[in-house]
Amino acid sequence: MNEVFSGNLSDADFKGYITMLIGKMVDDPSLQEQAQANDTVDAIC
């Protein structure tokens, strides 16, 4: 991510963008379904 935004955003802008992106991902029903389906140690390792 740092290489994508290098020199274009301040640290505060970068953190704001990432926070917004994570918020949108958390609210996405499709991603919630995937996370619940893979909510085991075996799925992570």
C-alpha cells in the first residue's frame, strides 16, 4: 500500500483512507459471509 500511495497522501490521509476501506469491507454482506465460513483455525493456517 505504501508504494501505491507514496508521495501522494499524508500519513493522516492514508490512515483515513484505510479506515474507510476497512469500514466498507466490514459492512459488506458478501465478505461477512466469507469470514463466517472461514472462521476456524484450519481455514487460517
